[in-house]
Amino acid sequence: MNGGVREGAPVLLMDNVSFFYAGERSGAGVAGISLSLCAGELALLCGRSGCGKTTVTRLANGLAPHFYEGTVAGSVRVCGLDVARAELWETARLVGSVFQNPKSQFYNVDVRGEVAFGCENLGFDPADIERRVDDAVREFDLAPLLDASIFSLSGGQKQRVACASATATSPRLVVLDEPSSNLDFETIARLRAAIVRWKESGAAVLVAEHRIHYLDGLADQVIYLDEGRIAHRWSGEEFARLDDAERVRLGLRARSVADALRFPERSRLAPDVPSRSDDGRAGQTPRKAAKPEKPPIRFEKLTADYRKNGAFERALDVPSLELPQASVTALVGPCGAGKSTFAEAVCGLNRCEGTMEIDGERLGKRDRRRRCFMVMQNVNHQLFAESVLDEVLLGMTGDDRGQRALSILRDLDLDELAQAHPLSLSGGQRQRVAIAQALATDRPLIVYDEPTSGLDLAHMRQVAETIRGVRARDATQIVITHDPEFVLSCCTHVAMMENGRIADTFPLCEETANRLADLFLAYDRP
Amino acid sequence: MAHNSTAPSAAAKTGDRLGGKDLINIGIFTAIYFVVVFAVACLGFIPILMAAICGIIPLIAGIPYMLFLTRARKFGMITILGLLTGIIMFITGMGYFSIATGLICGLIADLIWKSGGYASASRAVLSHGVFSCWIIGNFLPFLITADTYLPTVRAQYGDAYVDELMTYLQPEMYPVLLIACFVTGIIGGFIGRAILKKHFERAGIA
Amino acid sequence: MEFLQSGAGVRTVRLDPRTKIVLLFAVSTVLLLGGNGPAMFAVRTTMLLFPFALLAVSVRVRVAVLMLAAYLGTYALAVFAAPALSGVANAFVVASATVVSRFVPTLALAYFVFATTTVSEFMAAMARMRMPDWITIPLSVLFRFFPTLGEEARAIGAAMRMRGISPLRNGVTYVECALVPLMSCAVSIGEDLSAAALARGLGGPAKRTNVCAIGFGALDIAVIAVSAAATALLAASLTFPGAIA
């Protein structure tokens, strides 16, 4: 395609580009962006949330200004095509895109149709499309999924379909906007493999990302944006040599799993709940043994089934599990291990059996719905009221509810936003509103479903701090996560899940941190 | 600087033609609109409520409709919404009269919305009143096919049932139903505007 | 969500989308207009059982049996309750049952159509019928969006249960609590969906090609023939009442 491009000429060339959104809510504008990317090269765009890196990807695939309206200055060229002026379908011949949210980027309901979608739109010859689809299906190992409805796939599988669909049109430039946000370690490793293949096949790759560890060794240029401008540029090697303190100062996540384990928070393992810290201080007796005041929360015979082709299959089987009260347990494990099913069963939200015992009280499924609380991955599903304060008051009882609500909001640093509409807040603030709901109704157990997906370092730490604060209020917490930095910054225990069972549990301390490291490293390279 | 030029905005470029974004929006809002209609219509399986759903559907359907109008800035979008709603009603077995009423009411509602420059709040409410009249299409089979349909029913279920049914579905009931659709459509329009202000505008998605 | 699982490969009945449209039209017409006499009763019964049969052979036996049971149950209720009850009670029970039994067959057919048509096939068929983009694109998005709304609604429902928000306790607020997050999530998914589709060239001037093979086979011809015959018989019986008895 497009044989007119000179050998060695940049595939993507941005020259002093600025873009400002017409509506203020669509994203952060950028100014003075210059960037040149050759075939087979990868440029990584990084920076804090709202620094404008997503906007740069939108400029490269033409969505800005053709979909996200606004004013653009400067020139963006892909293989010579003026993307800011060309129509989107012209750009689509040269650029393939993969977006952040796997569930909202597919148009078809079947996998095959989705992989072929781009080629069909561009009017390729059907025989040619067949060949391209077959190639992409082989390359991304989709053959077992071809007959499935996309709605039945996991997030990681959907993202693989998205990559295959982007590959099928043989793009000269592949643009990825935070593609790993919703993925687990195993799928991230596959994403890395896909990127390697794109580079080898001579495509240029532009990635905007917070979680950058999986790009270790792949980036040829690293561009750091701050408030819409390029603040730093490094070559891949320079970036790898950057010292940790500098990286953390810039608000960047770990560059590799090794980085994550050198993470400064590690020194604070099981740290700052003074009232009971004597048992948890770095690397000593497990918390379980040394806590007489309150009996642990105990789950018994927790099982859940899901229906597959009319028959029931066991998705969760936990004969017994104890969680110390006021602990924070990281629930880790590969995709499809049953972590979400476990979380739903704990909160009594799915078809499940079994009981939970807390302070001598046995809770069945219905009781758990009132006593446990889940902070969902998409927190928008649980925001109902017209103001933050109303949201917290909804379901509270007692004459002093107004007082208590305000005090909870203060604790969560939301008091200034009490009258704001929950949906007008930032993602992190919304998450804290959901946590406020749990605190307002005195839930002894709070479960979080991937609370740090797609967060930069500062926001991840903020979540960790909130969780430590909730812990100080004696609530027990379970966190489903794929984020080693996060586990090290606020969790006290680790539970590993495999095939619907809890394979292992251990308190997190200096020695056991290495077991966690092994776990994550095992996924890091396929 | 030579490269310092401003690209025309997407709206200006596509002009009044419906672009891909508009068409996808129509599909999405038809889905939301239909889900609301269908959820309410399930109440209508109880026959005494069947006529009453005429009045209930527009009260709630005004919410997605008003949010849709914030995206409908070109002529034709409401017409297509009406047509598609009719087609979906047909597919789910409500007969094909809704396709015609959806198209006609959609077209008039579109003209009303356009006459307000796609911004007038009162035209938006009026537009929803007119649009809601498509619902009458679901009842037309009883009127138009009464001669062939009723004897069949009478033979199957007996006179008592048919007589009871006909007290609700006399031909003179239809203008009443139509007016009910329109009036509740207006009320639903106000409800939709209120929710728009209360939630969607503050959330920044309106 | 089981509804709308469009597996491209595992289909025993492969009908052209256009055939399905003809069938939808015929079943809808026959069930709506009815017609009198034993001959038309036979025609109606045939057209009525058609959807269940199609559902059953296209891998969804369980659903077909459930829907057929719902149909037969409500039908029996209507027939047997009619003589036994009187007045309002009669109208109430019989009419509920008739409404359900009237819609179950068409819903079964709609289920079959949605579950066995991929977006790609649908778009190919629409292109063959020279349908313009402004009808093809919204309709295809509609196809894909119902299951999405189902997923969102389920998650929102779980969140509402967790907060103890119920129709009984909260009344009208319940509707607001359900609709506001549903619509805001739908709008943001829709935004992403549009961006992803347009970035892959949807809506361009190039003539869209299709990999899926659509076209009429023997089965299509049979289905169309039956549909046409049923509609013709119905028309005849309506024009000349008594001629077909």
C-alpha cells in the first residue's frame, strides 16, 4: 500500500501540532507537539493523567479533529497523507487503532466479522479479506474463539480481537491508546507479543500508556508530556537508565516488574495502622496468629455456578477461607480464575451458595448484600443521586445521618464536592463516592474490583491511601488487582486464585513479597 | 507560519448530511428508547393496562428522547428514530402499522424540532408530544382488522371475552388514545427536560 | 447474554437475511389478520410453529421448548378459562393469556433472527437490497447495542440491590435510579463505539465489501415459498370469505 513513500522516511510526522477541543470535557488539549516515527519504531507517550497523551494518539489516527471536534494547527502526516484534512476513511487505510476499553470498541457481534470489519469498510476484495482474516486469526490465536459471540469473551480476549482487527488492514501505523488498562498480566504479555510483531513487520507503533512495564525494551523513543507539551524526550536506552527517584518524581509507573518490586512503598509493608501494627511490622509473625481482639471473617462452602450451553458448571469453589478483620487482601490470579465471581459471591450478587461468618453472625446471600459492598470496576454503575451528599445519604438511617455523611465526606476528601453531581467528578473522586456509600452504611467488608486500572502513579497512590484510611476504620477489604505496585502499597495479605479455588493465601511481609514477585514475573514474559 | 491553519470542523465539512457519528447515535438511542418502551409495555400484558400504557410509555420515554435531541442537530435524525422504532415493533410482533406511524410522527416531530433551530426547549417538548403519537400504531390492528380478527377470537374464546375486550377498544376510543399519547408525551417531555437539567447537563453529557 | 450470540459457524439453518425478512413479514401478517375456517386455521398453525421449529434446529432447543411451552400454556389457559369465568375476571385472565400467546411466536422468530444473523451478513443483505447507509448503519448498531444495554443493566441492577433500592421502596425514584446510570453509560460506550468504527473506515464512500457468503439456497426458496403461499391463502380468504373453507 501507498508505494510512494520513500524508504526511511518517517511514517508519522507531526510538526508543531496544537489541538484544542471544542467542548471542554472531551480531553486535554496539546500544543507544540513535534514527533517523527519511522517504520518499525515504537514511540511511547507517557505522563500524568490529563497530560494530553490520548490527544496525541487521536491526532495520529485523525479522530481529532474529525470525531472530537476542535481546532488543529500544524501538520500531522502519515505516509505523506495530511491526516488533519483527509477524511477518516482515507486515514483508516494507513492507521490501525486499538483503544482503552475492550468492550466498547467492537461493532460486530461475531469475532470473524469484527476482524474483517475494517477491510470490509475499505472495500477490499472478499478473497483478499478472507486471507487477511485467516492470517490475523492465526497470529492472535483466535481460532478457538471464532464462533463465539464477542459478548461472551473476557476483556483480554476482546482486546486480542481488537488487535487482530487492527492488523487485518496491514496498517503502516498502529496507534494504541492505553490498551492495557483493563487487562491482566497474562493478556498484557500477549499484547507485548503483538507489539513485537507489528514492529517486526515494519509498522510504526505509537502507544499512550500509564502501565509501561510491558513495553520494557521495546520503546525506541519515550516522550513525556506535561500539561499538553512535550517536557522530556528520551531514547529507549536513556529511559531505561533513568533513576527511580526521577521516575517517581515524574509520576510514572514502574518500567518493569523489577522496578515495581523496588517500589518505595515496599519499605512500608503492612505499615500504618498504629493500633494493631505490632503484629504486622515488616517481616514478622503473620497477622493471623497474633490478633485476639476480633475473630476473623470466615467464608464457608462458598460456591457459584454459571450456565454454559444449558448445563451448569462450577465457577467458584471455596470450601473455607478466613480473612482477619481490618485486613486488606489482594486477590490475584490469572484471567478467568474466578476472581470476579468470588467478589460477586461475597457480596451476594450472583447465583451462589455458602455463608460468611462475622463476629459470630452467619450471613446468607441476602444478608451479605446488605452487609458487604462492592466498589465496581465501572463505578458509574453505582452512582444514582444528583449530588455527592445525596448519594451518601441514600440508604442511611438515623437522625444524625447528615452529620455522619459530612464527616465521611471529609475523611474521603470529598466535602468540598458535596453538592457536585457525582457524574461530573473525576474517576478517582467517583470511586471515593462509592467508598463513601459503603462507609455510610457501616459495611464491615468492602470488595474492590480492579480499582487502579488505567491510573497513573499519583492516582494509584491516592487509592492506596484511601484504602489505608478505610482500614483505620476497621473495615475489612478485598482488592481484586493485577497491579504489583498497588499490592505493595496498601495490602496486608495476598490470596491467589486459580480455577475457581483459592490456591494460596499468605500475609504480605518482606519475605513473602518475593513470592508475589515470582507470581507477577511468571506472567511477565510468555 | 505556513502550517498554522485551522482545519474546518467536522460539522461544517459534513454539512447537513448525516455522518457516521450521527447514524451510530441514532442506533444507540433507538436501542435505549426501545428498551424503555418494551419494559413499560410488559406491564401492558395485563389487558386493562393495555390502553393505559399509551399514557405511561411517553412519561418515561421522554428521558431518552430529550437526551437524544441534544445530539440531533440535523434534519432526519428523529425521522429515522421513529422509523427504526416502528421496525423493531414490527420485528417483535406488534404488526407493521407502527412503521407507518413511527415514520409519520417522527417526520413531524423532526420538522417541529428543526423549526426551533434545534435548540428551543418548548419545541423539544412539543416534538416529543407529537412523536409519542406513534404508539397508536400498536393499536391500529384492532381497528383496521377488526372485521377479520374479531370473529376468529369470538370463535375461540367466546362472546363474553370479546364483548369485554370491545368495551376497551371501541373505534371512538382511538381519538382518545391519540390525545392521551400526545398529552402524556408533552408531560413526558417536561419530565425529560427536568432529568436532563438535573443529571445529564450537570454530568456534562447533554 | 445468551440473546444475540451470533456464532458465524455453528448454524445448521443458514438462511439469507432477506429470507428472514420475508418470513417475519409473512408470520406477522398471518398471525395478525388470522382469517377464518379450518383451512386458515391450518395455515395459521403452520406459520405459528415455524419459528419454534427454526429456533429448535438452530442449536437452541431449550429456548424453543421453553417458548413453545409458554405459548401452549397460555393458549390452553385462554381456551379453558374462557367458559369457566365471567365478566372482568374473564377478560382479565383470557386477555392476558391471549396477548402472551399472540406475541410468543413472533418473539421466538425475532429471537431466531437476532441470534443467527451476524452484523456482517445483515449489512451485506442490506447492500444487496440497495438500502442506504442511513438505515443500514443505525439498524446494525441497534443489533449490537441490545446485549450491551443488557450487560450494563445487569451491573446497575446489582448495584441497586446492594444499596437496597427497589421499586417497592423507592417508587418513581427507582426509575430515575435505573435510567440515569444506564443512559450515561450507554452514551459513553456509544461515543467510544462511534470513534472505533469511524477510525476503521465505516461510512466511507468506498463500496463496502463483505466476506460472508449470503445468497439464496434451496432452504431459502422453501421458506419463501411457504411464506408466499400462506400470505396468498390469507389474501384469498379475506377477499372471498367462504371460498376457502
